[in-house]
Amino acid sequence: MSSNFTASNIGRLVWSEIKPALLATFWICLLAFPLMTLSINPTNQTYSFSMARIPYLAGGTFALSIIWRFFLKRRSFQVITKAVHQSEGLPEDLTKGPKPTWLTVVMGSKYRRQGLIVLLALMVVLPFISNPYSVNVLITCLIYVTLGLGLNVVVGVSGLLNLGYIAFYAIGAYTYALLNHYFGLSFWICLPLGGLTATLMGLLLGFPVIRLSGDYLAIVTLSFGEITRLVLNNLNITNGPRGISYIKPPGFFGLDLNGAPKDFLVNYLGVDPGMDVFKVFIYFIILALVILTIVCVFRLENSRLGRAWLAMREDEVACQAMGINRTRAKLTAFALGSTWAGLAGVVFASQITFINPASFSFLGSILILSIVVLGGMGSIPGVILGAIVITALPEQLRFFSQYRMLLFGALMVLMMVFRPEGLIKSTRVVHMHTLKNGNGNKTKLEALTGAPPERASSPPAASQSPGQANSQANGQANGLANGLAKPPQGPTGESS
Amino acid sequence: MTAATDRPQSAAKTESSDLILSALGMSMVFGGLVALNNVDLSIERDSITALIGPNGSGKTTFFNCVTGIYKPTRGDVILYPAIDLPSISLKGKPADVITHQGLARTFQNIRLFNNLTVLENVLIGRHTRMKAGLWGALTRNKKTRQEEAEAIEFSFELLVTYGLDSMANELAKNLPYGDQRRLEIVRALATEPKVLLLDEPAAGLNISETSALRDLISNIRENEKVSILLIEHDMSLVMTVSKKIYVFDYGRLIAQGPPDEIQRDPKVIKAYLGED
């Protein structure tokens, strides 16, 4: 090892690190050259040329590149160390089960119930101690939690890449908007109807895509999203791009929350809530919806149906061979995933009170997909955290004004490079089993063969079975030749 | 081990009526390629039958046709669930229905559900014997909870029997290769099959692992009420465990019979070693 650290070697090592950084710097400067050097003055139609900003750009890029390479090196080093440990015959002890993460520790601790109650209490108090703006952000955030959890059923659990998820959100929102506009139906009737319509549309989309998976499925769902938006844009009944306004917010048992209750608060109690009362009410509705979603999604994931979805994600052929009806699994995944988008859509329409097709663009589908991928595919706490990050972070980054989306994008790139499994990795439920006959007993197989299965210490005489393990033609021929060479009564005493 | 090796000889000859599965005139054509050409094959109840042949001779295609992964161009598969029950034609049925009827298989290149735990892999095998639907999953009513508990109990018992219980909560992809092969067999057993189809279970195993596999296959035959159809290249394994051997070459059935006859069959020797 010591011979590696000669002066020339160190020089070469340093150069091997600096060279790519220099290349990156050169490349960035070249790309940004017209942007950074030319400034055009449109009023008097002149332009000026200045190289002053190029050194800053070069310096910054070089420093960032070095830092970037350092972290990448560190990461690959960790991966290699782990692999070496495994190959050196230091296997992880599989009998201990998966390694505990901070999440399994928290969820497994005896204070779990208290923790959840405190969290819930905090969520209940939150709208009363914040301003109208924050309540709006909170509602949006919770809507996206619902959407993320719904899409997680389709993408994370069932492995069906859906790029048109926003369509179901739109369908939910328009169901409420149209029924309210034309028939005056209330929020509470439209909430289940919106969910149901989205479910039916999910089934409708499910039928043509039964045979598709992967990229093809992505293209079809993407088209579905665009078709939905275009239809909404061009129908007379939806009022086209002008959208539908004056959507009624939800009432409390038929009571208009912005009327009498607000008057009562202001006039009789002298308390000015400082915001629309119905917004707080919507906050609680979406909070309840999120809790319902979490419970349902968790239960689904750990049921016969959820396992069928997981199996379909892992291996479509093997899942059929295990007796799973793939058609049914796909359809239920699509339909149920869409239900949550429909419900969230109804809440969205009631929060905004005005919707038009522009609210349901392709970017929305991508945003929800990013929530699922960033949070951690198939991980419920991950998706929740992902939704919070994706919706709240751009708000928090407003300090950086026009650079905020740039920064947001950069953070996502970093995230995917250094933590591709998502913020919170999906973990599987652990089942413990206490053997009825006690732990010390041998398993049935051990008792039968007298040796632990698979690790039989005495291999049978090697010369008698040379054809083992090889599926190549050579191996077969040898194996058969060996079998043929045996005396006619062949199948006797392999290891005698 | 001796028990296993003696059995093919000591087993009495069975009547032709005592079959569990028979494939009649199976043909599979891919474009211009005849992968299977009018193959008849039958499996005796409670026996181990082997299917051998050079690479590309149609063994796995036959498996895929029988288990519904492919739809055979011609031919029929008939299952005789029990002696006093009527026979069932599996022709053209989808794979999941065939599994429900009692055929379970493993794959040549292991196809486990890698990112799920060992126990979940086995639980998915229970899928076809469980009933809970959407409503049961959402409400988690008493019936569903009971069914779920029974399935977990059943799966754990299988894992204990075949020595995988200590890794029940480990992800399938983290298992050593030999254990992955074993898990795939256990997962197939969880469907409570009448016929178990093993596609090259010894591929990639070393000598001691193959020997353990031999015991495993014999034990499965004895513990579970199941007949086994085995594709295998390892002749020492095939010749010792199986009662009857079918030999394929270029999609045709070229020989069938007990191991000692097959070993002496000139057509088989020609298929494997070529002509002088």
C-alpha cells in the first residue's frame, strides 16, 4: 500500500480528480457564454459585450464540481466497502431480519400511540395559530398528500407508470363543479360521487392498458391525461378555458359557514377569525380525508389484494403463475388509485371555488409523480414527506425570488443522485412467529435428513456427478455419459 | 438419502388409469418454428416424472404450455384431481386459473418477488387459496383477519418444514442462491398443488446443494400430496429421483420409460452425444 503514495502517484490522483472538474467548467462556460456575456437593450436596440462575469461562473462551477465529485466518490466507496465485506465471506446475518431504520424504531417504540396523538393534536391546532395564507398552503399540501398516496398505489405498489394521474384529479374537481353549477348539489353529495366517477374513469382507462406495461403504459396514460384536459377545454358544458366559477364551498349540515357563523364570531364574540371560516373547515375535511387515505392504503398494502399488486410489480409472469389474476389486479390498482385523486379533486374545487382546465396540466401529473419518487416508492411515510417537501419547499424558497424554481430543480437532482430510493425507503411489515414446538427443535427437514438443509457438510463423491450445475450442452452430455456408464441398475447408492 | 434412491425401484407398477395429469397431442408453433410437435406426456399420481433433452428441445415450452403462460397451438391438458372426481381440461385456460386448479411451477431462472420478504413471497403463493377481496382488505373484518392469520400460520409452517423460517423477514433478493431456489419451490408448494412442475431446480447449484435438493424433492414427494414433473440437466439427480423419464429432442418426444431403460436407449444417446 505504501508504494502507492509516491509523489507522482499523488499528482496523478489529484489530476484525475481535477481534470473532469476543469472539463465541466469549460463546458458550462461554453454553454452559458452567450447568456452571460451579451446583454441586449431592447429600447434603443443596442447590445453590449462583457466578459466580467465569466471568471465568477468558472470559479463557481469548478468549486461545485469538486464538491460534487467528492460526494460521489464517497458514495461509491461506501458501496464498494459493503460489497467487499460481503464477498470476503462476511455475510450479513440474515436471521436477524432487516436492519432497523429510524422510522421502524419510532414506529416500533412503545410511545408510538402517544406520538401519533401529539401529532394529530398539532395538526388540529395548526390552522388556529396560523394566517390565511398558511392555511391555504396547508390545504394544498394535504391535497397533494392524498394525491401522492393515491398515485403510490398505482406507481409505487403496483408498478404501473401512470403519467396522466392529474386527469382523475380533474375529473373529481369537474364532477363537483358541474353538479354544483347545474344541479346545485352540495359538497357532501359530490364528494363520494367525485370519487366514484374517478374510479369509473380509472376502470375505463384500465381496460385498454391491460396488456401494456412500462414505457407503453406511460405513453397511453400520458395521452389520457392530455385528452381529458383537451376535452374539458373544448366542451360547452364545462365552459371551455374560462372554467367554472362560484363553486360553493362545503357547508356544515346545510349551514353556510361564511354567513351566519362568521357574523356570529365577529358581531357577538368580537373575534375576527381574519380568514374565511370555510377554509378552516376545508382544512379539517382534507385532514380527515388524509387520515382515511393512510388507513385505507396501509390496509390495502398488507392484504391479499395489496400483495397481488406487489407481486405484479415484482414479476408479471411469476405473479400469474402464483394464481393471481393479472387483469383484475391491474384494473383494481388503476381504479382504486384514481379514487383518491377524484376525492382530492372535489376538495380542491371547493377550496379554490374556481377551476379551469389550466389547473390540470401535464406538469401536475409530473409533480405528483415526483412526490412518489422523491418520497420513496411504495413507502407511505415517504410519500407524505415527499408531498410536504414538494408543495411547501417552493413556498419556503420564495426568499430566493426568481431563482426559486432553479434551486428546487437542483435539489431534486441532488436528491435522486444521492438517495435514489427516496426520502424514506419503503420497508416491509415484519411478522414474528413463535414455534409451537419450541425454538430449539430441529426442523422437520433436518430431522429427516440428519443435516441442516442446503449446508450438508459431506458432499457426495464428486467423481460420480460431474454434470452438476451445468446447463450447458457440455455438462449435459457429460452427465448423461456418466449416467450411461453406470451399471444398468443405475439409480442406486449415490453416496454409498 | 438411501430412501430416496431406492424408491423408484421399489414402487409398484401403477395402472394407466391412475394418472394425475396428461398432455395430449401438444403442439406449439412460433411463426415458422415448431417448438413442440404433437407431444403426449402423462404423469402418474404420487410419482416423480422427469423431462430431459438437449437445450432448445422444447422442455420449457412444454412447461409454459401446460401452465398457461403460452396458449398451445394444438393439444389438450387434462387434470385428474382425484380418482373419484371428474377430469378437468386445462386447455386454453389462463395461468392463474390453472394454478388454482392445482398446478404450480418454478422457473428456470429464479423468478422470486425480490423486494418482498421471504414470508410475503410464500403468502403470495397462498393467494389462490384465500378469498378476501377489496371490502375485506378495507374493513379488515373478523373473517379477513382470521384468514390472514391462517395464511401466515400456514406459510410459517412451510418455511419451518423447509428450513427457511429464520430468514422469514429478510428480502428475497438477499438470500443466498441455493436458498432462493428452495424458496421458489416453497412458494409453489404454498398454492397446495396437485402437480408441482420444477424447471431445472439444480441449475447453478454446487454438488452439496444438488445433493440437498435431491433430498428436498424426495421429501416433498413424501410430505405433501403432490406429483412432481421435473426438467433437469443433472443426470445423477434425474436418474436417482425419477420413476419415469421423458426425452425431448427438437420438439418431439423421442423416448420414454424408467431411468435404466432411458440410459440404454440408442435414440437418447444419439440425441445427446451425436452419431459416430
